Amino acid sequence: MYSLDIYKKLHLKKMRTETGLFLVEGKRAVSQICDFFPGAVEEIACYENFISRFKEFNVKIVTESQFKKFSSLKSLSGIAALVKIPEQTFSDSLPENTGTRLLFLDGVQDPGNVGTLIRTAAAFEFNGVILSDQCADPFSLKVIQSTAGSVLSLWIRKTDKYLQMILSLKKMGFSLVCADLKGSKSPSEIHESEPVILGLGSEGHGISDDIRNFADFTVKININRSNAESLNVAVSGGILMYFLSQNK
């Protein structure tokens, strides 16, 4: 059994790195991981009424006052899990089976956006996500909260060698499609066959020049800019992932 102090310290990146664990809170998210990735669950801390639902796992019974000491949520859920961070997440090595649809995030720093994009990628059956080293930590509490338990549904790599990874994938036959305010195509014109990488940049700076130079083409979402100057990157990503998912 782990001490409750470990649960609290997993708010820190240093402790996540040292333990190889991350914290998941909430019945929905914990259930998602327990149902589909039970081998990744090290321990569950919860109120007594959750025991029957998770009896096949290592369960630590906690009180409300104990839960408050480590919970990051305003509304206490009464259940949290310690989950293993997948190996190679912070390496620059591609998995043996990359899949055919990948998402690349270039400097997306807002954890809510990163988590939502990972969740959306999983929903549209993308196989993996590559994050530049300037992106938010994919296993930070706010990112995990936004993924709603889907963070293990695809492979993740976060590295400063992201450019080399993109080039390696292009040599393997992947096309790189980047969202850009000056894009040459609209989403409805995306007819790129798999394998494909969808590249998204931060809202403030967009995709970097280094990545743009390697793009097979860029895509622009046309909106009424007199009503709204731009779209949130997670919204843009959702629109583009939907269109790409139709090219099966």
C-alpha cells in the first residue's frame, strides 16, 4: 500500500518522474482505466461505498478528511487511482506499431487543451500523440482531468526530438497536415489517405516554421472573424480530426 503522502506529491512532476505514477480522480475516469487498462492500476483510494465496484484491485479505504488532503478537485469525488505512466512516454523512440493516424502538438501549453485534444484523438481512433517539449505535461493533474480517463487509449511521446520523429514518420510514408491561419486548403478538401499526421500549434504562435516547412499541405478553418477572431486549438483540432477520421 502507498502512503497518502504519495497521492499528494503526485501533483509534482518530479514525483511523477521518480515513481512512474500519475493520479486519476473521479469515478468515471477511474472506471474507464480500470475497465480497459486494469494492469496499469497500482492502487485505488476511495470511500467505503466504492469497494464492491473495485474489489478486484488494491483498494485503500479513506475518509473524506483524508481525501481532501490530496484531491485536486473542488467537488470531492471520493475515489482516486495511482496509475503507471507508460514506458517510453518521454523518449524519442517510436513504438513498433505506430498506427496510421497521429496527432502532433507543437507548443500547446494549456493543460486543458492538451487533455481535451488527447481525449478527442482517442475518440476519433487516432493511434498516438507526439508533443513537443514545450507542451504541457501529459500526465499532470489538469491534463489527466481533461482526458476523462482516455489518456492510456493511445501512445504518447513528449520529447525535444519531435522534429526528428516527424521526419522519421515522413520517411515511413506519413503525410503531415498542419493547421495554419494561412492554410491552402479547407477541412472539406482533406482527402489525404492514411498514414497521416495532423499538426496543431499553440493559439498564440501557431505551428512553428520548422514544422510548417515539412508539411505536405496546410489547412485553414474558415470562420466569421468579425464575430470571433479565432477558434480554441482544441476546437480546431476536433474539427480537423473529424474530417480526417472520415477518410478510412
